[in-house]
Amino acid sequence: MVEIDGHRLKLTNLDKVLYPETGTTKADVIGYYNAIADVMIPHVRDRAATRKRWVHGVGTADHPGEVFFQKNLDEGTPSWVKRRTIKHKTSSNDYPLVNDRSTLIWLAQIASLEVHVPQWRISRNGTPKNPDRLVLDLDPGEGVTLVDCAEVAQLARDILVDMGLDPMPVTSGSKGIHLYAALDGSQTSDQISAVAHELARALEADHPDLVVSDMKRAIRAGKVFVDWSQNSAAKTTIAPYSLRGRLHPTVAAPRTWRELASKKLAHLDYTEVLARVKRRGDPLADLSAGHLDEEVHGAAEDRLTTYRSKRDAAKTPEPVPEDTPHSTSGRTFVIQEHHARRLHWDFRLEHDGVLVSWALPKGPPTDPGQNHLAVHVEDHPLEYGAFEGDIPHGEYGAGHVTIWDAGDYDVEKWRDDKEVIVTLHGTPGGGLGGDRKFALIHTGGEGKAAQNWLIHLMKQDDATGTTKSTAKSAKGTTKSTAKSTANSTKSTTKKAPTTASARTTASDTTITGAPISPMLATLGSVADVHDEEDWAFEMKWDGIRAIAEVRGGALRLSTRNGNDVTRSYPELSTLVDVVGDHDAVLDGEIVTLDPRGRPDFGILQTRMGLTKAAEVEAAMKRAPVHYMVFDLLELDGESLRSRTYDERRAALAKNVTPPRGHAVQVPPAFDGDLEHAVDSSRELGLEGVMAKRRDGTYATGRRSRTWIKIKHHRMAEVVIAGWRPGNGRRANAVGALLLGIPDGDELRYVGKVGTGFTDAMLDDLKTRLSAHPRKTSPLTDVPSLDARDAHWVRPELVGEVEFAEWTPTNRLRQPSWRGLRLDKSIADINPE
């Protein structure tokens, strides 16, 4: 049982072989879709997905596996899978929308190896929009190669460019090549199909010996068939980055035009695609990035358009954000008492970046035997969850608004425009009086009545703990029974082999005096490195910075903030042997490695802060650390800080020479240019690259632009200022941390983080934070909704989060917890 973006999913039969010829298992397939989700989802978002499933695997050449197409969703589909109903001529089908990682992994779990989507997206009411891309399928006939298809692709490209389009190629993973071009959404599918058909005919007329545009299979031998028909509204195409159900696990892989010019052009399997994306990103990114922005073409759907149209930000105190809402996985709710022309209660649930809202004329029901009317109204911005105040006379919804209750909720079922079942966890003293479970059922009316739903309080059986619903819809009685099940997950940690014998006792000699502060780098980008010959490039290690002092046969390891951590990492005492007869001061990074030999900060978290001998001994066996040395500051009492980087590195290479596989290593500087250094870092799964000026000296304790850190992902160091309790099994534990960063003399609120934790992390955080309580918030600018049930603490602990970007209001968007930074203090935080 796993949790993905807040959704629980059971994964089964992970060792089942789905591709017998390569031994590729179901776990491999799930792993691929998990790793590729970030680049694949933009190309399939809001498109009705048809699936090809190989439940028992693809089989072999002699015994092919059974495959079937699936359009409609079945009863086993998780309730959190987004879906849309599309009406066809003779039937209606419920299609999944592959809008998030959890849905993509669910498809892999049910062996949907291939995902096929149309060239159009679907609106919230199930109506297909105009296509936002054109596609040509270049299909090789008998005797034709992929290189021949690439030649036709180049010919088609010349025509499309003359039309003002910028085509992008995808090797299909099956036979041929797909060409995609972004459109502005102003033409219908029939119009685009007609244009594509004429383009195919033009190619055939100019190159009759190479191209055919006729659908007849009998005339395709020796030629490339330019299939224009997939632009039809009724057709689908294999999605970019989808696996193929071939004998080998090939992928519909986006390529560059430079690659298509190669005589060695070939289809790629999933391992090759993953390596390429890590190294180069997505060559097809422009296809789904910005072509349908509301402000450019007016074709993209903004869920707050109706909300804004009813409000004037200059006249009402209500929040009226200009930005298009981004998808979120949050689960907050608010019920507001609204004294407008008629008293009513506004019932709002955070869902997919907005507050989905209903107006309740009689408020939430308090009797399971009495249902209330719920009128579905326009989506509201998330900021509305904290709104209280007076809407002026003459404005939409004029009257007084107060928060009646607010909190978090758990979802049991969410079927857009049909049914929603949620359990609300109200605030102590709030209007709900605690936890309440509600079902909202659409009555299925037409016209104005289409807005009408029923809201039903589900009955709690005190004896069994189960709930029953007897909500009646206009079509009959809907009965739902919710079962409460306890799921336990066990995590096992694979023991990593120790690379050297480690000393478990410290030397009797003690190093005294103030610890040395390390030189600090400045966050930058490739653009900050002008003349590459003046710079050296090193890999950036994902660990904790430590200065190692070896004096008189003794070792002291100290972190950035001066903490002595020598006893926490006894295996690094072998550094004394590595230095030999010398005294030395070294700069490096303490890291733990995963089974693939890559730094893993999560594993390192299990070592940080341990001081008891028994705990350290056990942790050392479970998760041994390594020390990556990259600078030499002193040698036998002589300071090298004023020497250049090149001189210090030469001295380091000469005097610190650990054997291969030792716990102490001296990684070499990268031999090549910056582009290849960045690509190599990505391919190795590292954090980024350090660019260091060759003529730069070592600036002890200072941040300098002679060291530039170039990261692949955005990360921030933050201060923990408080925490909010969770729900369910985390009801008495930390559910989310409230974070801040220094801003002058104040600590400015930057958001909350509730993902990225392990159970061990949560237990440790609860213990640490409970020891440092305070009554008031140390933060400025905290929304009341975020602060309502907060436990404030003294702002002393520093942590690190990974996040997507900063919002216009200076909040962290989509933060994920990486861990505590016990090696840092608030003074070390540099809000970069």
C-alpha cells in the first residue's frame, strides 16, 4: 500500500514479468511511469484516455499476450481518479483524465501499458474543445526503414514551417514517426483533418516514389504512408512517453531534429528514455507549454473566470486573484455563514486548485433522515477559505460573511458532476461540532435545476464505527456503506555494505579551539559562467557540509554552524589513516549512498543527531556514511587558503590518496565543459554542479561568487515556526509544518509543507518541536486558515524543502520536505 500525492493505492504482483524477452517486470513498468510522470502528464492532461491493457504480459513472438482496448472506467476505479463523461452517437463513456502521477501509476498497476489520447482536450462539462495540436503519423510500408520515415518527416517539416507551425518529432516506439505541431485552438477537428489531408497529398504529389497518402494498405509497400486521419475528433494517438506493448519495452519517445538526421536512428526503450530526460529534459516541452494560455489565445479554461466576472476587485474586499489557478492536492474545507439577501451557508472543498462550492439555504443537515438542498455555484479561489468581512451593498453576494467552521477533509468518493462523499474534520468549537461525513448527490436536473444537489449527513453507528447513507436522489434512493479499514505499511531498509573497517572509539586526543567556518557558494546558473576555461567543475553532493581537522592523530568533524559531529560518524575516523603522518584541515561533504551508489539525503537523515553509542553503532551498520573531500585548507600547520583553487586541488590530490572503495574519497573535478558536467550530474542523479574559479582563493566563513552552485531542482532552507496536527492515523502527530524565512528583523511566512515525511521523521519532529513550545506565532503574514489549529514553537530548527517555484505572493508552491538541517542555524539561511 503506497501513498501518492495524498492518494492511497495498492500495488500487487510487482514481480510479474510483463515483457518476457527482456524480463521487464510490473515493478519496472510502475517505476518508469513514476519517473517519467513530470514530463508525460503535460502531454496527456485533460484528454480522454483510452488504454491498451496486457494483464498477463505482452507474451513472445510465438505466443503473443492477450490485449484489449478499454475506454469506459469499471467499478474498480479509485474514486480519486479524475474522469469525464463523453456522449457518443449511441452511448456515453466515462474516460479517465491522466492529470496526475497517482492516476498514471494506477494505470500501470492494472497493466495499461499503452495510453492513447486525442488531439483535443475536454472541458469540465464533458464537451470536447477544438484541437490544440496537429499530428501526422508517418507509417513505413513493407521494405521501408525508420530512416526513410525521417526523410519524409523533414519534407513535412519544411511545409509546416512555411505554414507558421513548428513541428516536433516522436519516434513511435512501434514502426514510424509522429510529427506534432501546436495549434491555437481556433479551428475544429474537421478543419485540421482537411489541412492535414491536403498536406499529405502535397507530399505524395512531390515525392510519389517515397510517399503515399491513400488509406489502402495494398499500395503502401516501399513507401511511407502519411496518416493524416488521426486528427479526426474520433481518433486517438499513442501518447508521448507511453510504453508500447511490443516484444521489447519501447517508448513513444520525443526526439530532436538533429537525432532524426542520424543514419543510426532507432526506437528507444524505457531505460534509454529515462536517461535522456535526466540528461536533456523534454524535447517536446514546447508542445504543451503555453500554447493555450488564456491571455494569448482565449482558448484555455480558467476555473476562476466565472468567479472574476461577478466581482470587481476595486469594490469588494473578497480576494480576486489574477493568476490562473494551479492544480493542488490539498484537502481543506471551509463553511461560511453568509448573511446576504437570504441567509445561507457556503460549503467549499479544496479540489484541484480551487474551492468547489455549494450554497446551502438551510445549512449543513444535522439529521441523517433529513436531506438539504445544495446549489452548486462557481468555483472560488483558495484564498477565499480565509475570507471574513462585509461585501458592499450593490455587489454580487452583498452581506456579512463569517467562517462557521473550517479544517481538513478526507475524500471517499469524488465523481465530478455526480457524487462527492467526504469526511470533514472540523475545528474544536466550530459549527460542525467535530468530524462529520457528508454525501453530495447531483439530482440530474436540466437548465437551472442542473445546479441542484442534495447534501446528506451520513449516519454514524456508534457500535460498529461504520457509516450508512440513505440519501435520496430525484431518480431513487442511493445507498452507500463506508467501511473503515486500518492499513499498516512496513518499510524495510536494505543494509548497505560498509566500504572500510570503521573505528568505533574516538582518539584520546581532543582538538580544541574554535571550529573553522567553511567557504560558502552563491546560487547561480549556467549563465553566470562566462569563460569556461577560467572555471573548474565538480559534482554537487547531496549531504551535509563538514570541516575535518586531523591534528596529532585526532579527528574533529564540525558542521557549518560549528557543531562537533565526530561521535555521530565513527567510520570516518579512518580519515586519520588516509592523511597519514600529516596534520590537515579538509573541506567536504558527508553523504550516504543508496544501493545504486548515489547520494540519498533521506537515508542520511537517519544518521543525523545520533550521539548514543548503541544507536550510532546500529545506524553505522544500516546506513554507513562517506566523506567526499573537495578542498585542502591546511597542511602540516601551513594555511593554503590564500592559494588558488588549482594549487589547493593539486596539494589535495598529492597528499590525500584513499584506496578505492574507502569511506573517504576525493572525487575528481569534471574533465570537460559545463554543459557536459551538468548532463553528467543529471544522469548520475546528483543535486547539481559546483563551478569554481581556478584563480579563486578560499574565503573562510564568507559567501563568494568564485563558487557558483548550479542546481537541477529548486530547494530552500526554512525555519520551522509551528505545526498543525494531521488527520486519520496522523491525528495526534505532525500533519504539516508552518515555515518561515528571515526577512530583516522578522520571520516571514512562506507556506506549509505536509508531504515528503517518513513515519520516523514525523515521530522525531513531534519530539523535538514539543520541547520548544510558545504561545504566539513568531511569523508575520500567516493566513488565519493556516493558523487556526497551529501549535507554535520557538523558531530554532532549520529544515530543507524542494519546491516547484515561488508564487506571486512569495509562498512556496508544491513544497516537499527533505529533512532537518541540524548542521545549520537561522543565521545560515540565505533566501536565494
